[in-house]
Amino acid sequence: MKLSKISTALLAAGLASQVLAAPPMNKNPLADLPYANKTENGYSLDFNDKNYTTVTTEVNGKKITYRAYEKIVYVANPVEPEYQTLNFYVPEEYYQNGEINGYNAKTAPIFLPNAIGGYMPAIAAAASQSGMGGKTSTILTALERGYVVASVGARGRTLKQGNTYTGKAPAVILDLKAAVRYLHANDDKMVGDANKIISNGTSAGGAMSALLGASGDSVDYAKLLKEMGAVNASDAIFAVSAYCPITNLENADTAYEWEFNGLHHYSRMDMSKLNAKTFNDRSMKQATIEGELSADEIKISNDLKAQFPDYLNSLQLKDEKGNALTLDKDGNGSFRTYVENALVLSANQTLSGLNTDEKKAFVEKYKGLSYANGIVSAVNLTEFVTNKARMKSPPAFDALDLSSGENDEFGTETVQTLHFTPYSLKNSTVKGGMAKDENIKLLNAMNYTDNDKAAQHWRIRVGSEDYDTSHAISAMLFVKLKMSGKNVDYALPWGVGHAGDYDLDELFDWVDKIAR
């Protein structure tokens, strides 16, 4: 597995734990533009190849020209048209019978990034926007590589019209599926190959990227898609790129305590103090919330940790050699070793690129690593996680007081927040209700890994220092996908926190490998 050079650079700069996923977009830079496909009778779901602007810009020192088809509403009956849109970008060369990077107008892959974060509403990103920290946007980098880009927006948990919430689960995945259906339905009219759609997302967006890929053409969503006016076409995709996916929410609390139980100090960014200036200026100190777990929270952590082995063992996971991956009642076993070995691989890939002084600093910096013959021979997960504070208090996701973003996600049209695990429902401090079983199921990629129409190609990246969710979450998804015969490139980049799109060269090299 090829890892980004960023992990080494971050380690040397001492910034490893400060890499962040992009915050959700709240302002639409295309807000003043009319909807491209609005008619007197609603919204046309036939692609209009005449309605575009031509843009010339520079990417990595190279001038590129592309056509921008923006603010296309992808459903006939949008509830929130500002969010239920996609922007479609095409290199101009393809209209001149040209080739880029071995692709032409018929064979170019369609890169499908989403800007979903925290299950919040996500406006389709525009190519004109800069990337995180002022870097070149992912969209422009993809265009320079010869891909067509369908930047997609989706509803989120906070949207409301009057007294009605309009973006609760499963709205976000329905919107992404509707956008994919639009691309398939218009494949003959649009540049690019709709049979080679590659989704991309980070955090909750990574979870939705994974779910989109796993649940392709599942009948579970068919009725809901029809009701919202999605075109009658396939919603299957070719490949998935998922950065630090916040998925498997109904089992995320137990997985979190399996990994981080024993860590009583917590430290996390104060999202209420985060703005564009502080996010983009890494020299500015980020405001944090810190504290110690109470005695009650420690008991909750112990309770949840004890539940995880039963779930893990119920999956009947096996490694590449057919060996069972299990845990005993104390949370130890072959699955723990499997996660630890993934960290060993990541550590050694970074260690191999360091000079003598950097290697010395590496050894001094990290607890929980054993060495033999100059390389990392083992990682003790219990000790390794003490290299930094835990991020979340238990329960990490289904808060007993219904205060988490995930509680908000599982609300209904009339109820803002709901529980989604039996444990938190039973121990609710606010007498909260329970989300529908169907809505919980429809939001978890783990329920669809054996789907016949699931994407065949996967790339999953979760930083070794990402404490937003347990590393068990991505490891379980990886193993399940491998067991179902999928081609999965999985890695835990060393020194990287909760982040995405930090290794675009490597990501797009992978796309070229599977798409050509």
C-alpha cells in the first residue's frame, strides 16, 4: 500500500494531530445563479449540454480550461433545491476530440466528491473554491488529471422549513443516490463514463461515500427515491474513496470504548469557536474543550467496552488467510492484533523515510511501539492510544442527553433528536425516543457489503491519530469488503488525524489504476 508523504512531513513539522477534515459548507458561492434546469413545470431531469460557462484557470502551474454546468437540480421534486444540486465540470479538450492522461470524452471517469461534514447540509462545492488551507481545490486537481467532476450537494440534519425538519436520516444518502441516478440516466448526453463513477468524502462524507458504494441499486431505497422524484435509473457506482468514515453509528459507541477505555482525559476542538480564519491559519491556536471523565462516565465506558466483543464476533470476520478475527470478553484477541498490525505497517512505512535524527525523534515521541532490527515489530494498542487524549466522552455518539450531532441526524420531520442504540435509550437522561430501525439500517454501509451491485473498488484512509471514532470501525468495514471479494486499498497513514484529501496524487494514481 502506497502512503502519502504527508505523514512524514507532518511528523517533522509537529502538526500531525492538527490536520482536520473540511468543515461543512454553509454559504453557496453560486447562490446568485439561477437553477440550470428549472422550467415552468418544475425541474427537467434531461441534461442540457448548451447551458454552461467556460473557465480558464491555472492548476499546479498548468493552464486548464473547463466547461462548468452548475446548479443542476437532480430530482424532480426537490425539498431543498439549494442543496439537492450538482455541479458538473468537464475539461474543454474533450469537446475538441482530445485526450488527457489517456482518457477521452467517452472513457473519462466521473469523480463524485461530496462536502458533507457532521451530517450537516452540504452545498455542492464549486470548482472556483480553494481547497483546505488555501490549497488548490480537489475539483481542479481532478480536472487537471483528466477526470470529469460531478460535485454533489445533499440535505443535512439541521435543515428546517417552518416546524418541519427536511434533512433527517436517510435524506443524505437518498440525495447522493438521486444524483448518481441523474448521471446514469444522462450518460449518453454527458461527457464521461457513468459506469466509472468514483465517490469521495471525508468524515460523515466518507461514511456516505462508503454507503453509496455499498448500497448500489438496493431495493431498500427504491420507494423513497421514487417518492422524492429521483429518475428511474441505476444508483450503483464503480469505486469508493472514503477518508475517516464516521459510519456504523449504532456500534460506534462500543467500538470507541473498546479502543479508548482507560483514557480519562479528553480534549477536542471547540467547534463553536471555529471560523474560516482560524481554520485556515494554522499558526493560530485552536480553542479546545478539555476535562476528565466523571465516575459515571467511566462506568459507562466500562459498560460499552464489554458489549463490543459480542458484536465483533457476530460478524464472523476472517483475515486474508481465512483465520478468524475474534475478541474475548476482555476485548483481546486476533482482531485486536489485526488492528495493531495495520499500525505496525503504517509506522514502518513512515520510519523508512526518515533520517537518523528524525528516527530518533520518532522513537522518543511514540509510546506503545516495540522495535527489532531498526523497525517497529509490534504495537500495543492499549499503550499506543495514550499518546494523546481521547476526543469524546462516553457515549461518544449516542449521547444520553441527546446532544450529539448523530442524535440530531436520526430525528424525524417533527422530532429534532432521537437515540439510536438500546443502551442510550435505556439510560437516557432526557427520556429520549428511539429512531426507526429502518432509518438506522439505511445509514450503515456495513449492512450492504455483500450487495451484488456494491462498488468493486475501494480506497479507505484513516489516520493513525484519528480519535474521532475507533479504528475498529474502518477495520471491520475493510475486512467485510475483502471477504465479499472487493478490491480494497486500506491504510492508517501515520501521524495523520481526522482529515481528508491530503494525498491527492496518491488518490488519483489509484483512480488511474482501476479506471483505465
